[in-house]
Amino acid sequence: MMRRRERPNPLLKHVEEYRKSSKRLFKLEREDLKRLAHMQAETFVTHPDMQIKFKEIIGT
């Protein structure tokens, strides 16, 4: 069975880098957080499995 390649999650990458940081110098500015949250939401909505579920809910 082939697995489809999933796009990396930039928000999780930043969180992982932050957790690994011993000095916790890594900070995200407000605009960075907004941009990453928007990218995360867009990835969620455009995921093929979610599109199928949305169609089922809407009934189209």
C-alpha cells in the first residue's frame, strides 16, 4: 500500500524547535503566529479526507 506524502506542518516544526531549545530564545511574533495558523487551517480544509467529510456534512 502506497502512502501519500503529506506536507510538513510548519507550526509543529516551530513548536518542536522551541521545545528542543535550551535557552528558549526562539520567539514567534504575532504576525508569524497568524500566518502559521492560517497555513494550518488551509492545510486542514484542503486535506482530501476533510473535503469528503465536508461534502457529506453539507450534503452535496
